[in-house]
Amino acid sequence: MKNSYFLPYQQRWLDDKSKIKIWEKSRRIGATYVQSYEDVRDCVNRQVPAVWFSSADESAAREYIDYCEMWVKIFHASAKRIGEMIIDNDKDIKAYVIQFSNGTRIHALSSNPKGFRSKGGKVVLDEFAFHNNPEELWKAARPCITWGYPLRILSTHNGQNCLYYRFIDQVTKGKLKWSHHKTPIQLAVAEGLVDRIYHRETTKEEQQAWMDNEEQNCFDEYTWQQEYCCVAVDEATAFLPYDLISTCELDDILRSLSEVSNDLYVGVDIGRRKDLTVIWVLEKIENILYTRSVIELNKMPFHKQEEILSGVLSNKRFRRCCPDSTGIGMQLSENAQIKFGKYRVEPIMFTNKIKEELAYGLRTHFEDRTVFIPKKHEIREDLHSVRRITTTANNIRFDAEHSDNGHADRFWALALALYAAGNGSGEIHISTRQKMETLKLVGGF
């Protein structure tokens, strides 16, 4: 019966019998729907004496109870929906209740933490990151499962300054031994969500079009990332906020380098095993810099990287390149300088001071809208990943966490390209004075 109702990611959640489960999820993928099934099943089978469900608002609690009532009918269970009832007169705590003939109950509470005091049984905390007082709710709810009952936490992200984000952080680091499920919208779509919405099998193109439409209707990247992509966004510490990045994004900006007709400037951030090598090429048209190529090399041998970089620097429009010469980048930078000249290739050794200059130079270009970049998810996330950190010694450091998307490699490649375009670059113009002017200037010497 279950497979006809649930998609694979819902089935995995349902099949997981762990005592404590936490679900990092996109909005509207049917998480509460499958959770209500699990809760009704547990009550029908008398695996728990009661279920205590809490969501961030009353409408979500009513929706949950509606789902439960539907599953009761499908199970052919003997139960009745009591409706809203007072469960604590002194504290004015109410709940929507379904009572089963075997004595078990499901309670859908408001987000008031006091509702869990002196209660025992299974606990479900829905949209936990959006509760008004999650710390107090957690302190009240956690003891309810002391006698071995299950605990379920389901939520989308709500920034990094909240208890839910700390839970996820500790689980992913292995410090909390909870079962962790993660379902971004991309995974949900790949496993049939759009098919379920359209009531038919859809093509990859239809699925992508549906996601593109959802992303565009989010208005900003902040909403899309948190509400759909399971990314906890902390805009307070982002060096380049999403709204600043988006003002400099253009569609169809990339070009074949053989087609450009203006000066080209190149930045190279070099990696080998963990990080990408990124070659970022800018075309300068008057005072505006347009991205024409972003070449990403993943775990490529150095001799191959050198061949590709040489191909870029051999372009007749090439004027200046600034490669990262820190560590493993030293040899590639030196070889490029030998081949193309020390005035055209300036290796940059990364220090905290140099990185600060590069980072602020990049940000100034975004603020002034004098640079334009491709409208691509990977680039946007890479640029947004850099954080400005003040160390205990009161020094400024710019860094980003390693991820599958790289280690801010695109950020630094772009910063180096901008540096190349703005420091001692361009054509050299030589002019001479007329003979009489020269004689007047040197007269008396």
C-alpha cells in the first residue's frame, strides 16, 4: 500500500526506525504528509501511548490532523476526531486531538513549549527552525521520550543563528548520533515530485522548467536556497550578499575568445586534488569588464593545465594575467611568465594582506557595477561562500568552507582577473614634445 502513496525519499524516512530522526528538507515535498502516516501507524499498532505534534503555526497543526484523519480511514482504524480540546486549563494550552479505540491519541499542539510539560510519548517537531522559542520547546519536549519513545524533527532552514542549524551541524560532524535525512528540491524532483504534481510521468525538460519557474518566483536567491535547497544562509557574514551578486549577473555573456575584439585580462586560481583550477577571462569594453570565459579544471595534471592556460594567453587580445603563485601554483605561474613575459604575467603570492586587497577590489567592482558575470548557480554560490573573519589577534581573514562546489576558487580567479585589469595594464602610449617646447623646458641647464 505504501509505495502507491509515497515517493522514494518519503519511503526512506518511513522505513527508518531510528529513535531520533532529523529531516533537513525543502518546503512542500510531503514531509508532514508521510510523518502523519507514521504517527497513525504507530498509534494503530500501539507502538506509542500518544503522539505529541507541534508545528510553528495553527494552520499547519490543522493540516496535520486532516492528514491523520485520512490515514485513519485508510487503515480502517477505529478512531474519532475530537477536535480542539483544552489539555491544560491553568496554562490555557489547547490541542487538536484524534482518539483511537485502543486508547492511544494524537495531539497537534500550538508552538507553546509548556504544552509538552508532564507529557510522555512520541514527539514530532515540525518546522522546528521557525518556532518562536525553539530552545524552550526543546527543553520541554526532549524529556517526553525518556522511556524510549521516538522523536522526529522536520524543518527547512532559517539561517545559521538558530538551534536547528546547530543540530544539523552536530549531526553532520558525527557528534550527535541521530539519523539524518536531507531532501533538497532537486532530489525530490528527481524522485518523482513533479510527476506527482502533474499526475503523469514528466520529462527531464519539464522537470527542469518547473524548477526554473519555482526559482524565478522566489524573487531572491536567499529564499530559494533556504526554502528549497537545504542551504542555511547567513547573510550577515557573507562578504558578497546575494542581492549584490544578482545585480551583476547577465544571461548569454560568455563568448568564444576568438570572437572578442577588445583587451582580455585573465585571473587564475590554481588547484590540483581538492580544489579546482579556475581560469577567469574578462573583456574590457570602455570601463566595464565582461566575463567571456570561465574554465574550470578538476583534478587535471599540471601539464594539461599549462597547455590550456597557454591557449588562453596566446590570444592576440590578451594583455595581462595574474595567476595565484602560492604553493602548487608557483611552477605554473613561473612557466607562464617565462613564455609570455614578465610584464604580461604577474604571479600573485597570496597573503592575508593581498587577499584583503583582492577581495575589496572585487566587491568595489560589484558595488559600482563595473563587472558582469554569468548567471550560473555554481558561480553565484562560490562568490557568496566567502566570509570575512576577524581572528582573535584582530586580523582580517577571508575564507570559505570546502564543499563539492570548490573552495571559493571562482571568487579568487575573478578577483585576480580584476586585479590584472586594473593594475598597470593596457597599452603604452608614447608622445614627444615639439623642439621649441623642449628647448624652453631645458633652458638654463
